[in-house]
Amino acid sequence: MTLLSSSADAARAALFMLALAASTWAVAADPEVLLVIKNHRFEPDQIRVPAGQRVKLTVHNQDATPEEFESHKLNREKVIAPGAKVVIFIGPLKPGKYEFVGEYNEATAKGFVVAE
């Protein structure tokens, strides 16, 4: 273990640590979107997200029955218990439209993600 030889070395080391900490704090969190399941429908049924970024999608099932969030285009499938919330990460996505359904209520539970 080497001790710092001068106060200049100590100052450089402190500046390095400060710069490292600042760069860590500057990293932005993933964008977040809330999706609600209510009356066997997704609300909202259209979600806009930034292309090229990972997105944190929180799905809250407010129905009294389970539902399955399913999207072949997003490569995601998740069962959500009644009253439960789950987090599903999607992306980064290329610009485009990505459909999703509630597999247990496909006639009414439909929506899509638009990456732009």
C-alpha cells in the first residue's frame, strides 16, 4: 500500500473520487410508465416510450381476477394476480408499434407501445 506523497496527490485523488461519484449520480433512471388493468381493459391502451431506451413498465391489476400481460413483439409474458403490481422492463426498442394483450381477456384487454 502506497501513501500519497504530497497534498497535491491527495487533492488529485479527491478530485478523481468526486468526478467518479458525479458520473454515477448523473446516470438517469429508466423512464417509467404505469399501465392499469381495470374492467378487463388496459388503461391507457396506448403507451409512448422513447426509442433506444429501456423502460420500466409497472402493471397494476385492479380487477378481481388474474390477467396475463403478453406481447410476442416485446417478448414478454407475465401473470398479474388480482390487486397486484408487477414491473416489466421493455426495450431498448427500435422505433415502431408493439402490440400487447391480456391473454385471459383478449377481446377487451388490448393495447400497444409506440417507440419514437
